[in-house]
Amino acid sequence: DPVLRLTGIEKVYNPGAPNEVHVLRGADLTLVRGEVVAMVAPSGAGKSTLLHIAGLLDKPDAGRVEIGGEDVGALPDRRRTAIRRGALGFVYQFHHLLPEFSALENITLPQLANGTPRRQAEERAMALLGSVGVAERAHHRPAALSGGEQQRVAFCRAMANSPRVLLADEPTGNLDPETSDRVFDALMRLVRDTGLSALIATHNLELAARMDRRVRLESGRLVAID
Ligand code: ADP
Ligand code: ADP
């Protein structure tokens, strides 16, 4: 029961120009329900490009992106945006929280934008914050939180609208090793508790070893490792 399927994904930047870069060359990936896959790749290999395509932030030059069995390439932009906001959650190396809003508000706002009533959105935000151990920081702005706490809040925001797939680009890459380990545990608990599927790019082989499966992005294709 694949929740995300990428087939024959091609991506070329600056086609025909002297600085042409053929980043993806037939990348394939199938993510089934509840599966957590690590994507390991050196910098510049194209993992951000692949995550942007899987996350409907960018379109491939060729190939097929299916989410929940639906071929999203054929859909109008408005429908793609709706899928991005509803079915997908994003986490980056830096938290990208809104600085003027509290942790709680940062998790509530995407739910309000999706039509959830305020009271219900706040209850869900508090439950999420509690599940990653930062409930007592709910009313602090991001600048008042530690790096690890900021990332935990960012995970909660990614989960706010109950996505089916989490896409994460070096989610703990900005943290010291010990914090990274604990914050990663919190992320994995959150993912497991919600039965979410996740594609997580990381340089950290110890973290990759704790996921269900590992793939390497190599010469523009995804290759199973182990
Ligand atoms: P990674 O996330 O693995 O570091 P990226 O997907 O960011 O890799 O980039 C892969 C390659 O594509 C790099 O050589 C990068 O410079 C190039 N690239 C990425 N985005 C663009 C863009 N918008 N325009 C031109 N080249 C790009
Ligand atoms: P990351 O640190 O996640 O690998 P990058 O530094 O590769 O991210 O890219 C950050 C953003 O900059 C991406 O959205 C990508 O589209 C853009 N980008 C990356 N490389 C280039 C490039 N050579 N030319 C233009 N845009 C680029």
C-alpha cells in the first residue's frame, strides 16, 4: 500500500547552458505505510532536489510522483497545493518557525489555515508538544527555546495537519551529537505513534541505522544499501 511512489524521476538545472547540472537520472522510490526510510547522500548529490520534488515544491523534468496512489503530476497547481498542505509534512535542518509567534501558535496556525476550529487546533498542538516533551515551553517564542526544543516544535508543526508522509532534510543536522540523538528519538516516537511514513535525509549513519531501510542517492539514482 504505497503512500509515496517516485518513478523515473529526472531533473536537470540550466538545461543546455554551460552550467547544466543533471541532478536526478531516473530515481525510483516506493514508501509504504508506516515505513521510515533514510536517504544518505553526500552534499550536492541532489537530496534537497529529490525532497522538493517528492514534496510538490518542484516538478521533475520527467518521471512520475504518486501520493496515496494519485498521480500528482497531472493535477492543477491548486490541487497540488492542497495535497502539500494536507498530506505532507516538512522538516528542515533549521526550524523555520515564525519568530513573532509562540511555539503553540506556530503549531496552531497551519491547522487554522486548513479549517480546523481554534479550540481543537490548540488541543492538538498541546498534545503534540507534550509528546515530544516541550509542553511547558508552549508559550515561548522560538528565540527563547534551545536548538533541540526549536526542532521538536518544528516536528510538531510538521505533524499539525496529520500528514501521511513526512519529508525531512537533515532534521537534526544543526544540533550537537548528543542533542541530535535525543531529538531524533523524539521524532521517531512521534512518527511511530502516528503510523506516518517518512523519508529522512541524513549524513548521520548511526541515525540511518535506526530507520527501517536505507537508500543512497548516487549518480542521480536511489540505490538500496545495507
Ligand atoms: P543536496 O541537497 O544533496 O546537497 P541539491 O539538491 O541541493 O543537493 O543540489 C544538487 C545539485 O544541483 C548541486 O550541484 C546544486 O548546486 C544544484 N542545484 C540545486 N538547486 C539548483 C537550482 N535551483 N539551480 C541550479 N542548480 C541547482
Ligand atoms: P541544503 O542545504 O538543504 O542541501 P542547498 O544549499 O542545496 O540546500 O539549497 C538551498 C536552496 O537553494 C534550494 O532550494 C535550491 O533550489 C537552491 N539552490 C541550491 N543550489 C543552487 C544553485 N547552484 N543555483 C541556484 N539555486 C540553488
